[in-house]
Amino acid sequence: MQADLDAAELTTTRIDLDGKLNGADSLVLVGRTLYSVGDPAGVAKIRLADRLTTSRVVDTLPVPGVVSPTDAGEVKVHQGAPLRTG
């Protein structure tokens, strides 16, 4: 899927995080779960609250065969577990 975006029309909102991230090179949003790719320990699984203004780290998922995932393009989220696709 490709989308054309107009930067002048985009807005951002800070999301308070209950937990710690050791890095975030890429983000993948699946429903109300945000996966943060880039933590040396794996992919951080973050649950977003109803109003999308607060969140908490619920798990760090290892990516077998990858020392430090750095790109969401390298990781496919399948049923809550990241798998290496390359």
C-alpha cells in the first residue's frame, strides 16, 4: 500500500510510555499494539490505551537469527510473535 502524505496536514501526539525502550529504529502498528523494532534484546511489544495517549511495554520478543533488529522490513509480526523474513 502506498499513500501520498502532505506534511503540512500531519499532526503528532505524544504517547506516554510505562516502561523502557532501548532503541526504536522502526515502528509497526497492528490494531492497538505497537511493535518497536531496534531494541538489541528484540522487538518491544507495546499496548496502547483506549485514547492512544498512554501505553505500556508488555513484552520483548526475540527475533531468532538476528543480533539486533533495526528495520521493520526485516521483521514480520505473525500472531503476536516477530519472525525473521529475510
